[in-house]
Amino acid sequence: MKNTKPTSRRDFLKSAVVLPAAVAALPATVVAADRTEAEPSTALPMRKLGRNGPEVTILNIGGMMSAHNPQYLDLAWNMGIRYFDTADCYMNGRSEKNVGAWVNRYPERRKDAFIVTKDHPKKGPEELLTMIDRRLENMGIDYVDMFFIHGIGPKQYGKDSLDWPKSDRLKDVFDELKASGKVKYCGFSCHDKKLIKYLHAAAEGGFIDAIMLR
């Protein structure tokens, strides 16, 4: 008999920990055979991301996992995840390639998949305008949903970067990226001890769509 009992958040999180470890040990053919049977009718619960939306699933999958085994992407989708995160530097670009290949394998899913990538404009925000073309080329897709400055901090980007989130300089770059149709939303990730300063600058600037932090 088919189990119709709703999956609790606790049960889901348990499976989210156990299943990735299990799928890594399985042959790709086994995982591929199962993925259509596990296809959910709906995504996980959604929440508004950042200051302007959009609605994204409450859990996402990071690109380092997909770089090691592309089958993680199918597993994540089948578990209801719709937010997929990658970056230029994850496994020397292999993560982006896997995400892009997966998107192109299932074009019908693209409208529901939220694809995020990142890059390191160490010479200044303007570099993002050419970096996005390299990111899209590496993935083989024509746009991403979110484009982040990766790991912003004075050590990598200089002291001037502390003011980027409130500067016309970065705002103009983000506006141009969005106007190009190659990016829907823009922001930055930050794991630096100066995080609070970047957050205050972003609040003052008012144009950062989302921030990834820890």
C-alpha cells in the first residue's frame, strides 16, 4: 500500500543526510533508474529570498557535491529542492559544467530551477560584466537566476570593497547585468570577519538583492 503520510521536516532532514552518502556509493545506472519513480509532484516549501524575492525552496544543494557526483542533482530534485548553488572555483569549474549539463538535460525544469553561481572580481566590480559570459559559457546556459561576488572581504578585494555594497559603482554594474538578461538577481557572499561592515553597507545602499553568509 502506498504511504500517504506527509513527510515531517525531521524525517526529511534525516533523509537529506543519509541519502547523499548512499547515492555516492551506487552505480549511476541505479540512481538514474530510480529518479523518475521518485519524482515529487511539488517542490519543498518556498520562502522569499532577499529583499526583492523570488520564492525559493527552504533547502538548496551546494555545487561541491554535484562536482563529485552529478547524480546528486537528480536526487536533490526528487527530494523537492529547486535551488542549485555553484561557483567558478568549485572543482576548477567542473561543478558549473555538471549543473549546466543537468539543466540542459531537463529543459522543462528550467523555469522552476533557481541557478546560482559566483565569481571573484578582484580588480573591481566591472569585471563581473565579462565574468558572467565565462560563467554562462562554462555552464552552456543563457542566464542565471543569481550572480554573487564570491567571498567578499578586504583581504581578497581590498579595503575599498567595504564600500562596494553602497556604491554607485557596484549598483551600476548590477543594473547592467540585469538589463542584459544574463542575470536576474545580484548579491554577494561573505565569510569575512568584516561581515557586519558589509551588511551595514548593503543596508545603506539598498540595491543588494541577497547575501550569502555564515
